[in-house]
Amino acid sequence: MAKDYNDVDWDNWSYDENGDSTSNEVEEEIVVKDAHWNILNAWDTVMAIKDLPVKWGQNIKRWDKFTKIKLTDDPELIESGNMVLRTEFFKKA
């Protein structure tokens, strides 16, 4: 429902450069944890805790290391190279 021009309180208005009205929303930081509940950060190294089959590639063996991981928007997924890994099968090295 749009307001009429006359209904706007012109003394107390605000405008964001992106065209959005300003808001007091606080973005929550996503906490990513490994299989042993250690907090993972970007560029950490993780190791597999079990053998994992990989479709269209070489299988992941237990204790294989993945370096320089990247965090995703999903707290259960991390990226390493061109692979997306589930955090439940990896621990921080």
C-alpha cells in the first residue's frame, strides 16, 4: 500500500543511494563447523575422516587433505578447488 504525497513526514525521512529505504537489519554471520565441532574459517585445511566415493572423479581416501577451503552460504558445505564438500565428513587439520 503506497502512501500519498501529503502523508509523508518530510522532516524525518531517509533515503539510501541504492533506492532502498534504510533499515536496521543486522546480518547474521554464518558459523561453519567440521565433524568434530571445530569452527572452520576461509583458507583453512581440512582432512577427510572416511573414504568417500566421488562421481566422475577420483575417490576421496581417509586423511586426504584439502587446502585453502572457501566458505559458502550453507553452513554444511565448503568449497575446495572445484569440489563442494560436506562438512560432516571433514575435520580441521
